[in-house]
Amino acid sequence: MSTADQQALTDALNAEYAAVYAYGVISAYAAADRNKIVVDFTAAHRAQRDATIDALKALGAPVPGPAAAYPPPSPVNDPIPAAKFAVTVETDTAIAWRSAVERADSATIRRTGAQALADCSIRLATWQKILGTSPATVAFPGRPAQS
């Protein structure tokens, strides 16, 4: 295992920890008709988190624990801020997985990252569509914002 592989997976794991936590907040304020989406997306992030933990363990790498909390960038107190927070979450995880694809030495980790990036992109497009953002997708998901 290379240092690049370990760091790529660790960074992605930290993003997945944050996503799982965030979806707890999102679920408290999301519109009732979005419950299935929230449940499904939470489950997807939990599964990705667990798979990433397993990958780190398989490489013999240390597995960091989650932070105590991951505060949202702005108050979440009704369905619109909850959906906007979900956009932030999916954007952040897409950035982390895109970075894993770019930095990892292992083809297996790059494949895992590419699939995780695709999954994040679909969830992101779902939330963007809910918010009425047009277009709901971007050409290069996971690309950090340019200053």
C-alpha cells in the first residue's frame, strides 16, 4: 500500500463520516415526501463508509474514527436548508472521491473512487433537481470550485 492510497482512502472516509452525520440532520428537517430519498442516501453513505473502513483495514492502515460533530455551513431548520445541506454533503463527498481517483496508486482504489464519485453525482443531481437547479448536473462532478 502506498501513502497515496492510504491518504486517499482516509480523506474519503472522513467525507463519508461527515455525510452519514449530516444525513441525520437532513432527515430531521427534510420534507416528508423526501423520506425515502433520505433513507436511501443515508444507507448508501453508510455502506460506502463501511466499505472504506474495510479497505483501510485490508491494507493494514490505521482507521480514523469520526469527529464528534460536523456542523452544517448554515442553519438547517426547514426543508429548503435541509436540501441545500444535502447538496453540500454530496458535493463534498464527490470532491473527496474524485481526489481519491486522482491520487491513488492502486487501480482498485481508483475504480472504487470512480464508482463512489458516480454515486455521489447521481445523489447530487437528485437534490439539485429537487431545488430546481438547472442544470441539475455538472460536466465534471467533484471538481473543487475555482477561485
